[in-house]
Amino acid sequence: MPPRPVLPLWGALVAALVGGPVLDLAFPDVGWWPLAFAGVAIALVSLIGRTAWGALLVGLVFGASFYFTHIVWITRYLGPLPWFGLAGLETLFWALGSIPIALSYRWMPQVLPGVWGRLLALPALIAGLWTARELFMGSWPYTGFPWARLGMSQSESPLASIASWTGVAGLTFLMVFATAAAIEWVRLGRYRDGRTALPTVVAAAVLLLVPAFPTTPAGTMRVGAVQGNGPAGYFDRREAYDVFQSQLDATQPLLDEDLDVLLWPEGGIDADPLQNRSVAVILDRLADRIDAPLLVNGATERDGLVYNTSILWQPEGENPAALHDKRNPVPMGEYVPDRWFFEAIVPDLIGLIQREYTPGTNPPVFDVDGVGVGLAICFDVIYDDVIWEGARDGAEVYMLQTNNADFRDTDENVQQLAFARMRAIETGRSVVNLSTVGTSQVIAPDGSMIDALPAGEAGAMVTEVPLRTGLTPAVVIGAAVKLVLGWGSVLAFMLLGGAHLARRCRADRETTTPAPAGTGVAESV
């Protein structure tokens, strides 16, 4: 018999409605990280015993209550339509991903009815399916939206160090496993047998006690970082070169500093320095004045295509010295996929997006006077492959350029900062996360803050940033961990479904096969 629901359907719907905001509170700006476990527990308990249709309904309520809360910052400038579109799509995916979780709760106790099947195999499959849902939502459609990954809620918790071993996907898996194992331990009621608590205790011990993987100190780099606080938003009123001038003005206090590199944020140059000679001349003079390379960013056009480009500008020699183009331009923000389709639905909104950025293919790392500098432009920080490629190609520090001007005074910039902090821990590297308008911070390899600039104010900082070498296990095996947890969990669910179906067919045959002749009661007497 399938398990009875822990909650009646109405109770599960109420729990799902509450559980989404509870899970959101684990992320910045609030950042009460233990609530991530409470949110997961509510999501799982509300699915136990549900049919596929019941799981879809409960998943829709939980997904909506979470995503419409978590990314409400989209409405800051763009209004409700993009918010409804993105949050609605993520809600649908969440709900569809809830179905295999609910079916696993129904099938696993029948296929593996023993205690350890309930305490080990079931939590492992539930955690794997949760992680697989995250990975799918983070890659499709149009490069996906890996913004609300459970592991990212732990950037300021003692659990974050696990990410250096397994990546964020592995951290998500362990968090869900520990929660699901605790739920099954309570449901079984085996309190007197201490062995039954082992799965939960071991998972909790791993999460809390495993230190971050150590990387090797390799000196420091003196970085000047400038937050110009110019009119860099999509709808900000500005004249030509206003953003560029704000960066130049905020750079003035650093002109006599001894720097190894001067960093500007995404969009710090509102003209193409590869085509605009006057801008190029000013960059030449600035690099010569401070006698250090510049790491700047602007929109560039090459071969008829437009890119969001990080640019290395040297004080001597031919410039630009190196280019890196954003790998994952934001759909509906920096380009419009299938424009013909979306223009037919919301022509006025789509008409606002005139520039079409092209995805880059060049390496996300610069050689800055012998120091490998890893790069990720704005939302590229949420994509594992960009970060890991930089570390494998020799990055000793990361310099992340972003522009949060379209989301001033919202949770977006601090949520993105949490990604930057987790990337520092995951790779064992320092991160300089620099925004046009804030929040800007220098983050140590252990995730602690070294230096910062206040949001919404022009300013500059000079920081001795630690350099590190050596690759963490997350960088080396992170892709394999995602493959195993993602496709491996899907395969395990399919095998479970096959075993459940075979068991049902066998039971049906046993109940419909007539008894052999000569075995009736009268004849036996």
C-alpha cells in the first residue's frame, strides 16, 4: 500500500504557501540560513503520500510562493510582466519536478520496504531529484536561470565550506539528504535504536565539520577598484560619456597610488573603446598615469556583432591587450531569443531591448603582469562552468564586474553578492566583486569580507588581495558531481519506476490466477 499523506491536501497547500517565503528568508537580504532546512522540510512533508496530480498542485503553490517572493526585484524598473513571466516559468518547472519526488515517496517503501531503504535509499533519491530539478532549471531554456539554488543560501553559514569539495550542487544534495533522512527517522519512530539516526547524524556532521579545501597562498595583488555610481541603469537619464566620466572622477583619489591593476565595473565605459579613438586615448593616458594595467568593461562591436566585453588595457604596448566576452548574455535583458515570437506577444516591452549581445567564446582569464585573473561578467557568476574554467586556466584571483543599476535598493545585488562569496569558497580564491553602483566587496578565499564600498555612493578602494594557487575538488570533479547527481538521479528514478511496475504486475497476476483444481475446501476435508 502507498503511504498515507502526512498532511491532508488542504493542509499541504497551506504549508506550501507558507514554505516558499520561509525558504526565501534563508537567502539575502535576510539571510537566516537555517531556514533553508525548514523550507525543504515543509516542501517534502507536503509531498509525502501525494498522487502525481496532488504533487503538481502542491508544487505549483510552493513554487509560486517562493519565486514570486524571491525575484520580486525584477519589478524595480521592468514592471510586473517580466516578473510574472520568469517567476511563472520557474514555478511550473518546480511543480513538474515535484511529481517524481512525490512518486518516489510512494514507490520506494514498496520496492525497498526495509528500515535502511527508508533511511538511506529514499533520502538519497529525494535529494538527487531535488538537485536534478535545480540543474535543469539552471540550464534551460535559453541557458536557464540558476539563481535560486539551495546551496547558494549558505554563503554566510558554516556549511559553505562543503562547496569547495562538491560544488554548490553537492551542497544542495547533502542539505536535502539530511532533511529527508531526518523526516524518515521521525516517521519511522525508531527513537530507541540509535543506529537509525546515523544517516541524519553523519550528513549533519559532514555539513558542519568538514573544513574548506585548502589552496596555496601565492602572495598578494594591490588592486584599485572604482565604483563610479554613474547613471548606468537602462532607464537612467544621461548624456553621452556620463558613465565614463563618473568612473574617471571616482578614480582621481587613486592616481598617486602604487597599484598592480585598476578595476572598473561592468559598463564603466559607455562607448566602444575599440572604435572610439578619444576614449582609447583617455584610457592610454590613465594607464600611463598610474603605471598599471586597467581592467575595464564596455559594449564592443567586432565583425558586425556586439559583445559585453571585459578589456585589459596596458600602460605600454598595443591595446587592447586582451578581451573576454560575456558567455551568457541575459535573455530578455541583453538579447531577445526568438524575437519574432515575443514581439507578437509584448511588442512594446520587447521593443525596449534594441541591442543584441552575442555570447562570447574567449577564455575567462587574463594574464595581468604574470598573475592569472579570473573573470565573470555580471550574471556569468551564476554559471559554474565559467568560474571553473577560469580556475583551471590559471586564475589566482577573480575580478567580477557587474552593473546592478537597474536593481538599485533591492535584494538583487546582495543575492548576487552571495554568489560571489560562494565562488570564493568554492574555488579557494579571493574575489573582487565590483558594481557600478554597489554592492562592491573584496572577499577572502574563506568567504570573509576584506574591503567594501557602500552601495549607492561613488568611491574607490585600494586593497592587498590575497592570491592562491591549486585547484579545489569542486573545480576538478564538479562537472562529474553534477552529472551523477543530475542524470544519475533521473536514471535511479526510472529504475525505481520499473521495479514498482514489475512488482504491481506480479501482484496482479497472483490475484487473478485461479487456484489449481483439487484444492478446494470440500476436497481437502
